[in-house]
Amino acid sequence: MTCEPRRVLLLACVLGAGIGLNPGPWLPRFSWDGLNLLFVGLIALTIVFAVVAAGIGMRRGPYRMMVLALAGLMALGVLPAGVLALVVYRPAERMAELESEDTVYRLYRVECDLLCPTRLELRREREFMSVVKLVRPVWYGEHDHAELRRSPRGDVEVVDGQRLLYRVRE
């Protein structure tokens, strides 16, 4: 069995998409938000390219036309979605930050405009080489403002004035 470059490229694209877009507890992200959009766009375009390359490499017949039609449909869905993401995208505003041993807890304000109300999001982040970070969303809340503080027991707390909204036990 030989390894054709097109099949290796398609497998690499699917694995990259799985790692980058997985719904697991830790999400790999770049420290600069623009690179996250570029990463997702490049994965989508690379998958379309790999499907086209696989279709062109097939012998003439109905399967080749189906693969090329699939690539065309994927491109028609990817390009408008990418343009829409670039136009609608608004980065989250960092409101507060607390450092722990090897992680950083950050409280963000996310504005979705029409899709959802303004909400707060608490994330646990681990940075590697100031370029890539692992992000784990911990808590979401539909509040206008809040603060982070450390309790006397060492827990991280999200508070609104004196009202406790969420506690992370360490």
C-alpha cells in the first residue's frame, strides 16, 4: 500500500480541523485573536483544496464528478461564512485577570449584538511561548459587569459588588 501525497494532505487537514475545532475541555488558541480566524479559514480552505486534489487524481467517471461537486459546494459554503465571520467578528474585552500557579483566570465581556445579549465569560488559560494558549471556558453569565477576586481560602471568585456569581475551587 502506497501513501499518495493527496491522501496524506487530506488526512492532515482532517486531523488539523479536529484538533483546532474540537469541543473538548481545552481549546488551542493563538494569543492574538486575528490568528484564530486565519487558522480556521486556512483549515477550511485546505480541506476544500484536498478534496479538489483527490477528485482531480481520480479516473474519469461518476465518482470524480461527485467529489469535485462536493468540493464546489464546500467552497460555496466556506467563502461566504469566512467573509461573514470577518465582518461580524468582535474580539472579547478583557475585564479582569488573576494569576494562579501555572494558569491565568481571565474574565471577558463578549458582545454578540443580535445573536445574544452581552455576557461575561470566565476562562482558564495556559500560555506557551506567548504565542499559543490552551483555553478552557469555565463559566458564562449574562451580567453587565463583574470582578475577579481571590477568597481567603484561595478560590477564584466572580463577584458583582458583594454578590457571589461563581466560585472556582482550586
